[in-house]
Amino acid sequence: MIPSYNQELRTRKNKNRVFWTIVFVFAGFLYLFFQGYYINYNQLFHLDDESKKTFLKPFGIVDIHVFPSPDSIKINDENYDNNSKTIFDLGHYDITIKKDGYLSPHFSVDITQKNPFYADTVNLIRLPEYTST
């Protein structure tokens, strides 16, 4: 059966409403993300935990470049990849870098609302070796 002109207009309007609703929802999420917030999906699974009840959570980014390539980079005892711009919640983080034959630096970083980014380039220094002459 061929739909009438009014039915075609009605279906076209409904499709346009759905399309523009999706566009505005995604635009809202992108706006929040670029303002430094993300949607806390853990809230859906942990309704009894008070610390996870915020729907929008602020975040920061940690970006560390290490030369030469290290054996391990740990941020709060969790592995981190070299040059891996990772998203972290606001707070205090301890960073440890290890490579055999090199000094192992350890430093602390505070990611706050006023300072949401931490970027650093670390050049590792070789351990001094004693050789008798």
C-alpha cells in the first residue's frame, strides 16, 4: 500500500526528531568531556557505595615520556605505558620509573581542578660504575 503524503511527512518528521535528539545528546557529552568531566558509569553498578554516587566526575590527564624506554612505569602501583596520555581521577599519584642499569626516579603528582594535566619528559641517568685503573 502506498502511504499518503501526510503519512510520509509524519514519518520523516519522526525520523528527524530521533536524529536531532541523538545529535544533541552526543554534543552534550562532548561538551562535558572537553570541559574535563566524564559520565560515571560505575554509579549504575554500585548504588550502595557513597563515593561512587556522583554522576559527572572531573578528570585529569597524565602524559610521561621516558628516554631510553623503561622496563616499567608505575603510577600508584599500576602499570603505565610510555607516552600513553591516560585519563585519571583527580587526586595524588606516586610515579616510579625503573630500568636496569639506570637510576630509578620516584616523584609525586597532584592532579587538581586547577591543574588537570601533567606532562613530563624524563631522561634516565645511567648508574655510575666503578672501574679500577
